[in-house]
Amino acid sequence: MCPAPWKAHGSGGEQISPNGTTFQAHSVVHEYRIPTKRTKRRELCPWLWAVRQKLPLLLPGRLNARCCPRALRLYNTSRAFLKQDQDQESSVQAVQEVAVVQGVANVASNEANTSAAGSGAESAALFSKLRSFSIGSGPNSPQRVVSNLRGFLTHRLSNITPSDTGWKDSILSIPKKWLSTAESVDEFGFPDTLPKVPVPPLDETMADYIRALEPITTPAQLERTKELIRQFTDPQGIGPRLHQYLLDRRETEDNWAYHYWLNDMYMNIRIPLPINSNPGMVFPPRRFKTVHDVAHFAARLLDGLLSHREMLDSGELPLERAASREKNQPLCMAQYYRLLGSCRRPGVERDSQYLPSRERLADEDRHVVVFCRNQMYCVVLQASDRGKLSESEIASQILYVLSDAPCLPAKPAAVGLLTAEPRSRWALDREMLQQDEQNHRNLELIETAQVVLCLDEPLGVNFNARGFTGATPSVHSAGDRDETNMAHEMIHGGGSEYNSGNRWFDKTMQLIICTDGTWGLCYEHSTSEGIAPVQLLEKIYKKIEEHPDEDTGLPQHHLPPPERLEWHISPQIQARFGQACQSVDKAIDNLDFYVYRYQGYGKTFIKSCQVSPDVYIQLALQLAHYKLYGRLVATYESASTRRFLLGRVDCIRAASTEALEWAKAMCQGEGANVPLESDREDEEESRKVKFSIYSKDHLRELFRCAVARQTEVMVKNILGNGIDIPLLGLREASVDVTGEMHELFKDESYNISQCFLLSTSQVACSTDSFMGYGPVTPRGYGCSYNPQPEQIVFCVSAFYACEDTSASRYAKSLKESLDIMRDLLQN
């Protein structure tokens, strides 16, 4: 008979075996021993250590027959069965893998099942079924048989309920592809159904939370927080009760954290969408010679989007898989289905989302709404009575809009400008608009459109970059406009005198095409992360580049012209336009934005240093901030959790104690450099002789420690064991259970940790494109980055209203930081 379930890996404790013998569960798995009545210690299941370390299985002869007789029977039966395969070595390896999984299953299942005969009959039936398979390649190969066995065995594991659940924690250390309750698996051995987001152990979350607070809080603040945590996690405290509440919630919901996170991150936020929430993306500009070129390019983009929509409808969207850390693990694709036809709706207290059905109705038309000079037109791309429009037919509709909008005598009401207002204010305005039947229909057409297409006029050069001496020039340009100018157009439209009224900021995807060739995207963030719209538009853009235009002019098509949306504006709404113009223009004037290309090196050099480019750049961001302010601050970096069902992101906190120690050493004890000095003063400062008080070897060692910590935090997050989602869950659970927020989440340290003065994200693009956004706090920075082989593109943002922040100065500090990091590591 097998021994009782073991304690969690990393913790000890005395256990009682079924025959009454006690044994000690040590903290190191391969040291597990069982004292018997003869006081003779026997090795317990070497395959357990093999699973933990992901190493090849030890020799089968060393399996403990007394502890795992069924594992041995399984091994022998399977080995004889698979000898028929010509590749003897690979077959034995596959069988050993079966023995590992079956052995793990038996340790738990023998505790719950007292009838060995029943289990034996089940195994016999299983292998009787396996013998009907032919051995070879394809679906009946040994590897596929092993994969199916995994699903079968792990399904059995899920039904076991022994009195002591410590064994569950140990099983959590096994690769995730062995842990699903799915009965079938894919070709890589992963479950066909995605696992649910885990709820990490309470003590682990609190320990990581304290560690994250150490570099950004004072000793007094930290000590108070530790005392609150001691009270919170006490067995008689509220913490364990709230943790169990989340575990129960996990059992009943597809993703226990999703709505908590969505509301906290987006739906409950009351500030305006442009700058504060909606990112803007710039693609390489086009060269338009005539207005026909604009129409034809727009038509090709819309045709590509419609083809993508058809692929979604047919279920042919390719499944994405993880490229590292449990490589080839399937990723959740839900957010890809939320891009087209969706829209955010304002609410007085909380926003909501309009998400279209996955299945297209037989009589459903598919349309887009085209904005031009604040006018709006409904263009039907696919109708139930005439099918899908061709590219040239779409182009003729766009050309009509381009020719009609400038010729209208009356200046239209800038209804789109209201969507740039604070959310509660816009919700009230929307309610007033909806009282009119025509306005209600217009809102419905916009919200259900596949996308919004904005045909813009160029911005003035006053939006060009305010860089620093020695900065690299803009790579892309459109006339006299540089990349910073183009990014402003995508993020907010330039203000009421330019294109901000030519927008609908609630819409998930706004394609923006300017007559000077500038084009890109503004997207509402709540439905998906940046990777989904980026990949979609890059796919369409590459197809356009690979198949250049062979346009010989726009043929005349006998299609009815697109419908122009007429608005009925009440005096109350008319008065709101003037207020909206003032508030939107003020917000845009306050945005300090700078697109900076660092061309000293790129990810090719970084990889040669055996460091992840993302980890390297995050540490550069920390060093740049420390050089300016002499301290680190709460830093947000999004970490994808798409390995789990409905997973979105958690927060990688790059401000670590290890990063702080390294930044201090790199700055050689220099003080903060906050005042904005002139370029001449900067040059004079650079002429001063500086002495190094730390050796390069010491600095490299500190850097490696910072890299290791950043990597550890990153891996924890992508595997579902971050701290921000669990803390959010506990905070919301305290409200659900007790009716009020616990003191731990009113604590000063918690507020500091949630005020992200540095908000960052990697937006990797396969084209020479970039995405930017504003800071998330009035005193902070926003910084996206796109690492390329020989350069890194940064989009840095701040607010002019804060005297201590400057986008160009932070960019310059980034350049200096990246330069000295290269000097430290290049040899």
C-alpha cells in the first residue's frame, strides 16, 4: 500500500501512513524517507524527484515495488506493448513518462480507493483499449498514446478527496501540462481545455508583497504594513477566510479575477479615455499622390479586416502558443474575438462593454462608420442581399465620403468630441442624446460597427518633438511632421481645431488615415491587450506590402452612396460642445510626449549578454529614473496571463531591492538630478572628472542579482503567481464578505504601491511601428518600448503641469543609462 499523501514541497510535517506508521515529510523532495517497524529506511519513489526536476526518469529497477506496485505493473505492461515500435529508445522514454504520471496518480488515488481490485480492473481495461492502437507515426504514435494517458490520469486525480490535501500542493510543482482535468490533450501534451487562473497561497502573496514594498517605502511605513499583515494572516484573522472565498469563487467561475480586474482597471475609472487609457499606434507612413490613393489604401485595410472577421466566424483563427516557460502551452484567444464590432459604453458610476455575438446572423449586415471632418457615414461592407463588397467597391464608397464631407455647407456638430470627456459626464450626455430616436439609431450604428475609420487632416508642426541635444532624428516623417507629431495624432487627434472631434474614443478600433500619408490606430484598451490589434493590423499591412497596388483608377460602381448620420442636437447638448472643447484642448496641451529612438544597440547586443531584452530594458528604466530622482518608485509592467482561461495581465514590479542596490552603485553615490538644466550645463557636467568607487566585477554581480530577481518576478506573473491580482481579489473579497474594505488596503504603503509613477510595457512589432500612451498618474511617466535588433524605440510621456517630470529629460537619462550598461557588459 502506498504511503499517505506528502506535504507541500518546501514545507515539512509529520504524516501518518495507512498502517499507522509516522514519517517525516522533509523540505527537499528527494530526501523523503519512510521508517518501518524494522527501523529500515527504504527509498521512496525516485520518479518523484525526477518529476520535480524535469529530468529523465531514474532506472526502472529502482522503483519501490512496495510503495508503487501498480506503477511497476504499468511500466512492465507498457514496455512490452511498445517494444513493437522500431524506435526502441524513444518508446522506452515515452513509457517511462507514463510511469511517472501513473505513479503520481497512484500516490493520491490509493489513499482514496481501498479496493485495489477495482483499480486493477480499470488499468486492465485501459491497456486493453491501448492494445487496439497501431504503433507508428500520426495519432496512434507512442507519444500520442502517452498524451492521452496524461489526460485520463489527471482526470482521475481531480476526483480524489483525501482527508489531508497537502499532496495537492506538491503536485502543483509538476509541469502544468500534467495538471488539467481535461480527458484529452493536444499534440504537445497540453490539455485541450485551458486551466483556470490560480489563487496563490496567502502567505506567499503577503511575503512577495512585503518584498515589493521594501524599495519604495520608508522603514516606518513598511513596519506598520508588516503588523497589519500579521493581523490579516493570523489563523483567527479575516485573511484565511477571504482566501477561501477566492478559492470557492475559482471553482464556480471561468476566471475568478476577470471582472474584479476589468472593473478596477477600466470600467470604474472616471477620467477621460484619450491620453489616460487609449493607446495610439503609428505605422510607417504611406505616399499618397491623389485622394484616390487614400481611398484605395483605406479600402484594402477594410477588406483585410473583413477577411479576418470571416476567419473568426469560421473558427480558423490559429491558436497561439507560449514561446518559453512551458513552451508550446496554448494561450487564451478570447480577446482576439473582441476586437471587431465591440465598443465601450459610458456609465455614471461604471462603464460597460458591448460585445457582439460570435456567430453571425443570416440577415446581419456588416458595416463600418467613416468619420471625415466630423461628419459620419455608414458604409456597409457585407450585406445579406448583395454579399461582400470588393476592394474597388469599398474604395468608391470611401471616395464618396472624401468628396462629400468638405462640400457640406453647415459645420457639423462635433459629437465625437463628447467621447473624450470624463466618463460620468459623457454618460449623462449620451443619455440625453438617446432620447431622440434618430440619435439612438446613430449610436447603435457606431457601437455595432466593425471599426471606425477616421479620415484626418494633418497636424501642425507645433506637435513635433521637443528633444534634447544629441538625440537621434526621426526616422519616419510626413512632410515637416516627425514621429512624435504623428503619435499625437493617433493618441488624441490634436484638439478641437484638428481631429479630436473626428473620433469616437469608445470604439475598440479606430483606424486613422491622414491625407499626408500618416496612418495608424487608436484603440480602446478594455477589450484586449495591445498584442491583439497590433498583430491584426501588421498582418494586413504586410499583405498590402507584399502585393503592391496595381490600381488603374477607380471604376464607377452603381452602389447607393453611404448613409450620412444626421444628429438632432438639443440646446443642452449644444452647450456641452463648448465645455468639451475647452477640457479636451487643455488635456492635450498638458501632454508632454516624445518618441525617442535609441540607436546605440538593440536586442542583438542584449542577447549576447545572456539577458532577456525585456529584463534588460526594465532595469535601464529603473536606472534612468534613479539617475534623475535618487529613488525608485512603484513600476507597472504588464505581464500576459493568457496561459489561463480568459487571462489578461498581471503586474511585473520592476522596482526591486536588488535593482535599487545596483542603481545606487552604478550612480557612484551621486545625488538626485531633478532640476531641468540647460544643454550647456549638461555639457559642462559631462566634462567633470568622475571616479569609480566600485569595481566593474562588483557592478556586474549586482546587475546579475537584479536580473535574477526581475526574471523571477516575471516568471511568477506569467505563470499566474503574481501579487497584484491576488491582492485585488482579497481587497474586493473583503468588501463582498464584510461589507467594507479591510484596513490593509487603506494603508499608506498600499496606496504607494498602487500609484504607478512609472507605467511601462513592451509593445514588440514586426514592422517599424510603435505604440504610445500617457502617464497613469499626474506626477508620473508613461514609457512603452519596442526592442529591435539594432535599436530600441521608446515612447515617453509626462505632463507639463508637473514641474518635476520631463519626457525629453527622461529620454536623455535613458540614453545615458543604456550607454553605461553597454560599457559595463560589452566585454
